[in-house]
Amino acid sequence: MAGALTDAPAVTVPFLSLGDVNARHADELKAAVGRVIDSGRYVLGDELAAFEREFAAWCGVRHALGVGNGLDALSLILRAYRDLGDFAAGDEVIVPANTFIASFLAISEAGLRPVPVEPDEATFNLHPVNVEAAIGPRTRAILAVHLYGQLADMAALGDIAARHGLRLIEDAAQAHGASRDGIRAGAFGDAAGFSFFPSKNLGALGDGGAVVTADDRLARRVAALRNYGSEVKYEHLYRGVNSRLDEIQAAMLRVKLRHVDDDTTARRAVARRYLRAIRHPLIVLPHVEEGEAHAWHLFVVRSAHRDALQRHLGDLGVQTLVHYPVPPHRQPAYAGESTLDLPIADRLHREVLSLPMSPTLDSAAIGHVIDACLSFGAGR
Ligand SMILES: *Cc1c(COP(=O)(O)O)cnc(C)c1O
């Protein structure tokens, strides 16, 4: 009866229940939506302006600009720097090989070339030595992805960028609130792109994203580019796009922003319990850098027996996901790059497994995930 729906084991611990996440704030969210409906202003209004101020202050950066999604946030940063003369068509941007494909797509969309490099196996993030080795005459920028909510080594990358005259841009789509020495994701580089996709740590109830930057010139250009290349209505300075964070999403994000620090605290408590209790010879726990406040967007373990582990957990009702099954350079979209030899990235894609992670996981659910992990391979 393989494949019969009735044979599927019941899910006792979902990977992430967005309904549960948002139900906690249902009254506030509904009030926020009602306020927008009554205002009669639905795009580029007061809610967006207020959210941009609040999010910029929360990140500790001068400017935040709401855009349509995280991919657009990144591609608009790159496009703006290109327009401002920092990059030319075909210039190269260094990016970790094991990222979500949006990091690559943003680079391609801006007419630039992604140059994937092997990550640090322990942190899943860019390895400064590999970054430096990949710098060539056309390298113009480093796109540092804070993968799974852990900051990339921004001190080392900042130093490399400064020495080689490169822009350092953060893909902070998974890292809202991750910090080191009181500095938050988004405040390390020249600019950062955030996503507010519903499953992100700060999630809208639809698509959304933001560019944050301390660079006045860049902020002004992105503000125009997202709005048909216009600063004054019907006056079009640039061939821009339409990518704006609408008022309803901005209003709901203002509500969610008030709770995101508590959510991060809850995520850290889940991670602490996993880290303490999951002691298993076939499961490698994520490495946390000393002195870093991880945002725990995902709790990613590694196993040489990943697929068997995922089946075992699924049989016990624990839903897991793989972030990500295929590296971007092996996707059909990047068929031209498929001859690249990136064995560390390839191995990570075979071994990574994301355990349930949510600020709403209760103690019993966390215990069930832990017990399910500990029983892997018993009796084999
Ligand atoms: C989600 C994500 C993006 C893209 O964000 P969207 O809002 O989905 O377009 C980019 N980079 C990373 C690392 C992401 O996880």
C-alpha cells in the first residue's frame, strides 16, 4: 500500500505552524488591518513610513525601505549600486554555494554574475579564506548570507571587503535580530536585504521585504527604483520596478515587530534544549560561535544518514525539512555552472536536516522531538 494516504503517520510535531504563530496576535493584527481599511490609503502611506522608521531603529541602521519581498530587496541593492556606477554588467559577486537560490537570483537579476564559494562546514556560512581566494579582477561585492539565523563572520569579511575595495552586502532574510556585541544583522555591511515571507522570524501575512542601509545615496536610489524609478509622481528618473511593501503588510509587521524579540528568546530556549539533550553519534549538532546571539531561524543538524533520520522522525510524527536539497549551482536555472566542483556544499546538501523550530513549540513537543532523535538507529 505504499503511497496510500491513510498509511502516512500522523504529524504530532509540525515543522512550523504559522497559524499558531499568528493566532497569538490575532486581535492586534485584525485591529491593524481594520485601521488600514478605514484609512483609505493602501500603498506608500503612513503605515509603511512608520514601519520603516521602527524597523530601521530596531536594526540600528539609518534607513529602511519596504519592498515587495526579500529577493527584490537584494536585487534592488545590487541594481542601485550598479546604477550608481559601483558595478558594471557582468561583474562578479561572491556568494556562499549552499544558500537559498534567491541569493543567486538577486545577483543575476541585477545583470551580475554569482561566484559561489565553499562555506565553512561548521557554521554553514562564508569561509573568509575561500572568499579571499575567489576574488578576481571583476569581483565587486560579497553577498554574505546569515544562513539559518547565524551571522556570517562579518569582522573578517569586512576586513577583506575593505582591503579589496568591495561592497559587503548582507542577505539577512533568515537573521532578524541575530547580533554580535550589540550589533544586529543588517548593521554590519553597506546594505542588507530582509525578507518578511510568512515563515521568516519576522513574518508578514503575505510577501514583504526591506532594504536597510546607512548609505543615504543608496537609500534614495532604492526608494525611487521600487516605485517606477520615480521621486516625484509622474516624473521618472530611472527605469525602475514596482516593488513596494503595502500598507496592510506594513501595519501587520508593526504588530509583529513588537513581539519579535520575545519570539527570538523563545527560539533560543528551544535551541538550548535541543543542544543540551540531542547527544547521538549519528547526529551532528549545529555549532554556535562564541559571543554570538543566533536568531535560530532554523535548527539544522547534519547526519551521514540524513534520509533515514528524516524517515525515522517522520514515522514518529516529527515533521522535518531539508534546507536545501539541491545547491543553486546544480539547479537547471544555473545549468551553465553545474561543472563547478564544490564538494563541501554538495555534502552539506546531502546531510542537513532542519528540526521543528518555532516560538510556539511547547515543552512536550520539544521533548518529543528530542526523544525521537535519541531513538534513531536503536535496534539496528
Ligand atoms: C527567504 C530568503 C530570501 C528571499 O526572500 P523572499 O521574501 O522569499 O523573496 C533570500 N535569501 C534567503 C537566504 C532566504 O532565506
